[in-house]
Amino acid sequence: MTIDWLPDRGVRRAILALGAAGLTVIATGALLEALWLLGLGVWAVIAAMMIELVYRP
């Protein structure tokens, strides 16, 4: 049996929220043809991926 550690769930939730927000901004930027929104969304997804890589070995 594994025991979920409370901070792990919080970090996982933050990663998912940041990734979902990034994808939403990317989709909005693509629809509006706004490159700055695309860039902002890409950086949010990159930040979520980096947190995932650093936090979970």
C-alpha cells in the first residue's frame, strides 16, 4: 500500500493547472492569431514541464 504525501498532491495539482492554463492560452492565441498569447502559453507549458522534471526524479 502506498501513502500519498500531501505536498505531492499539491504540486501535482499545480502542475496540471499550469499546463491546462498554458494550453488554454495557446488555443486562444491560435484562434485570435496573437503571437504574444502563443508565446505566453508555450512558456507556461514549459514551466509546468520543468517543475515536473525537477520535482519528480
